[in-house]
Amino acid sequence: MTRTVGVFIVAALAAACAPSSSDPKPAVPAARTAAQPLRFSMEWVAATNGGVASVEVRGLDSALLRRLEQPDMTAERWARVLAVFAESSEATPSSPLPAMLGAHSVAGGVVRFTPRFPLEPGVRYRAVFNPSALAGQRAKRAGPFTLVHFVPPRDLSPTTTVSAVYPSANVLPENLLKFYLHFSAPMSRGGIYEHIKLLDSAGKPVDLPFLEIDEELWNPDRTRLTLFIDPGRIKRGVKPLEDIGPALAEGRFFTLVIAATWKDAAGAPLKEEFRKAFRVGPQDREPPDPAKWSLAPPAAGTREPLVVGFNKPMDHALASRMLRVTSPGGRAVEGDVVLSDFERRWSFTPDEPWAAGPHQLVVQTTIEDLAGNNIGKPFEVDQFERVERRLTTSSVSRAFEIR
């Protein structure tokens, strides 16, 4: 935020400080104030620590400060003394915009107004200080004083990119359940399906391949979107699959396209279009089986990774958080997880060197493969059964020894 400061000198301090009808006594003796000018500064102060930019008035006479600290300074009266207006082309002299909502305060000789909401980029704001409002019509020469501040518009140069798409493999099962779209910066909400297409080998868009829901499935910082293939195009015996067929067909080639028109949280479009080309393989209706996974234990006293090899690609987000390692005492071992080899390889590097002895690889049964199959439960179920997909604490374990 650029610094905007105004310094004002007025020769009417006595009038500005003249007591109003509600004052119990004069603020200062007239003999002392009559010859003194009213000198003060107004400044727009940048926000700090995630706060809101404010307007500060400094250098006021102590009499004015005492008057502003009186209990009769209601919100309505404060608004006549110090107010901020957002200038707009919609405002007219006969229909001006109302003053911004906010809080007034007097502390350490500083009069401050803090708007309730942050200032918007690209908007011009007008701060108006009117000390004459404290003394009615007897201080016309003491205001109002105006300080205009312009908030520069956001830099809308495209910088955000699609940093990754999972699954990362170039061969995906016909009954693929979902994609994860990762972005290098937070993205905007709303209308996401306008920017995502699934093209067939001829470059023609596939009709309604995704489960379009109002509640967009973003992570908290809006850098990862979960994009589901319509389950009705996956499960056998349900109407969408019977009427228009699967969204993906074995043996064919498709391209997931993310358009550059998609805007990030700052309002800038993506830096470039993103494409992921892949071939469709056979359906996968076999639940994951940890007994078929390979484990390569590291040596005791080192921080070499424990490497787990899945017998097929797993869901990236779930595999990153649904496996854990426990020590000989049954306590969780803290460390970092990395997935590689098209989500077939899980590597765990401990924060501290490995202790010798028996360990456990604990896997939540709600972990999924690319087709949404859980441990002991395929995604394809009887069409008349209502499936409740809930996270549970149920888990299975694989023992291994650190030597």
C-alpha cells in the first residue's frame, strides 16, 4: 500500500474547539487558543499482520482530543467527524454512497478510523475529517478536510500454473474414479466445470464425464481440487452407464484439458493451458491387498527410507495419509512420505534414526486404488445397496523388522 499523507494548517482553532451545547465547560481558555493555528496531519496507514488499512489523524490539540474522548461521541456523531467513502461511478451528488462501516478510537494522541472490511484493489477512497462537527456552525473554517487514497489494482499478470495432476500414470483403468488437480497458488471458486474438458481421441468433448456438484471439493487453501468421474458412468446396471455408456472406454485415448481461462484467487487467469493425455486400460474391480505389497526395511541407526511397493497404483491423496509406521513400543514414528513411480511406490523417511526391533506398517482400510476400491471392499457393489462412504478407524497391519 502506497503511503498517503496530508498536512493541514487552519487559523481557526478557537472556533473549532468552541464547546458544543453538550460540553460542561470550555475545552481550553479562549485567550490561549485564539492565536494558535490548527495544525494536524491525516494519513492512510497500511495494514499489518493480516489487519485492515486505517486512517489516522495526528497532531490535534489536546482540547480536541478530550472532546473526542467524551462518552457522548456516538457512532453517528463520530461519522460526522471522521468518515471514509469509497468513490464509485454509480454515486451522484444527489445519491452519494454511504460512509464505510468501521471503528473509531482515540489513543496516544492519535484519532483512528479502521474500516470493517479490507480496502479493495483498484478503488479510490476518500477520508473526510470535519472537526467543525464538534462545534456546530461556529467553526465553518475548520473543515471538512479530505485525503484521497487510491489502492492500486492487483497485478493480473498470469503466474499460477497446474503443478500436477494425479493419477500421474499415462494408462488409467476404465473405471477410474477421480482426478486430483494441483495448482501452484490458491484458485477461485465457482464455475469450475466451465474450464475442464475431457476430449476423446478425435478431440471431441466427452458428454458430462464428471460428477458436477455445487459443493466444490477443494482443500482448505484451494490449491487442490478433487474431480470425480460420474459414478453413474462407472457402476454396472445403473441408468447413465446403460444409456450413454462409460465416460472412459478401454483401449481408447483421452486428454484431460484445463483451460487457461480459469482464474486464480487474485483474479488472474492461469499462465497456460494444461493437458494430460492417457490411454484407458481394463477395469479394476479387485480390492487392494496389503499382503501383496513389498516391504524393504532400512538398517537400524539410519534415516534411510522404508520403501513399500504397491502391486498397483493407489489414490495419491489417501496413500499420502492413510499409512503410518509404529515403533516397537507401539508409538507412531514421525517422518515424511513421498509417493513415486506413478503412485506405486511409498517411501517413509523418519525424523529420527530407526530403532532396532519389530515395527508395524498400519494401513487404514479406507485407502483406495484408482478405481475407488477399498481394502476388502470393491467400489462395484450390488446396484440396490446404498453405499455409505465414511472414514473409519479400521486398519490392517504388516509386521517388519529393523535390524
